[in-house]
Amino acid sequence: MKIAFLGPQASFTQLAASQIFPEEELMPQSSILDCFNAVMNNEVDKAVVPLENSIEGTVSMTLDYLYNFDVFIETELVMPIAHHLMVHPENSVVQKIISHPQALAQTYHFRHENYPGILSQDFNSTAASAKLVSENPNEKWAAVANRSAAKLYGLKIIHENIQDFEQNHTKFVVISKNKENLDLQLQKSSEKTSLIITLPEDHAGGLHQVLSVFAWRKMNLSKIESRTLKTGLGNYFFFINVASEWHPVLSQNAIDELIALKANVKFLGHYNEYIFAE
């Protein structure tokens, strides 16, 4: 089985993919969009992408692609994130820090206090930034990435654990064209159902009606987030997580009632959440 992941080698997403699929062929992709396209074009069976970070919140690109692409979520893995600042072993001066935008945001206070005035630059992934630093020994660059990336690309770690908050975790999801629930040999945390809901029109009480569908059934919503439809101001879709086991009557009736209210409901899947095994 072929599994796409946000690469290159030694990215956090690869570490997550290796936990979920320890014996499958892992295929690095340059971007989250490439991961989705690889699934849609049948180049791979599944893909692993980041969905949410405990510091910086939802990865907006992943959420948008879940809305735009005909895919399902099969499982979710929560992994602790530790960032390190690394340089080429021939360098000691830092004039620019590069990494994925989420990693830069998660280390903002460290960089502000220790490298004030130093330019930062967004890059496709933490591992890609480490690879770039290794390939440019004449540039006084530093990368924010994980320990595996430092080892793979021969970089020297000059500061360890530079994330601004100790409890830094990222949720990774497995996407595919199949409506499956992966059963993994990892520590299970919870079950959830993910839905994307679009209201037929912007009217008073519309969102309240949607939430009431779950409230009177005592179905706990662990997440609700709005994202613009990019069709005009005030047009949104809502990403909702229902934190419970799937009930064949109660859960399906909730979806049926949403449809009766003229809401557009996209079922992303009912799946298990697992904890990274260190």
C-alpha cells in the first residue's frame, strides 16, 4: 500500500505516518495540496496530513481541502511536537531562520527573545527547511525542525526544545477515498464524527438551528470552526466534531434533521483518535 505524507523525509508528518503505517511504502509530497491530489489521482491509497496544533490551531489549508475534495478521514493521531534550532555545522552565525509557518508561529517568543531583528521565512515544511540549510553551507541560515531532520541532513542543533509552550501537540489525519475506520495497534484516546456543514443562506438563527440538532440529543460537540467559502463576505462552512461513539439511530437521525433544515452536510467519517507511541 502506498501512503503519501507532507515531506520531505524526517518531517513531523513522516513520523506520524511511520507510527500509523510502519510497514507500508511512504511517499513524500511537497505540499498538503499534493497529498490530496495524490489520493484523488489514485497515485496513493491514503495520505497523512496535519490538521490541528494545540498552540496555533487548525491548519487552514487542510480544512479547506477537506471541504473541496471528495475524501474521508479514516483516523487521527495526536503527536507531541518538539522544535529545535539547527544550523550547518560550518556556521555559527544566524542571519535568517526558515521553517514551516506553523513551526515559526510555535517558536515566536523564543525567536523574539533570542534572535531579535532576525528575518524569518516561511517554507513548505520543517524538514524541507532543514534540507535547504544543509544544501547551502555558505548561507548563514538556521532551520526550525525536529531531531530526526537534524540527523538526516547533518545539521548541528544549537538550541533544543524552543517551542513556546511545553504542551505542544499536533493532530494528524489519514485521508482516503474510502469510508473506513482504521483500527491501529496504538493507544486509543476517543471516537469522533467529523462533518462539514454549509447553511443554505445567511439568516437569523441559522447556526442556532444547526447546534440545536445536537444539543437536544445530548451529543457533545468537541469542535466547531467556521471557514470562509471564498465566494463573498459572510459565506462560511462549518467544521464540526461530535465527540461520541457512532449511534446507528441517533447519529444518523441528527444528520437527517440537518438535511431537512436544508443544510448541506458532508460526512467526513467516524473514526478513532490515537496517541503517539514514543
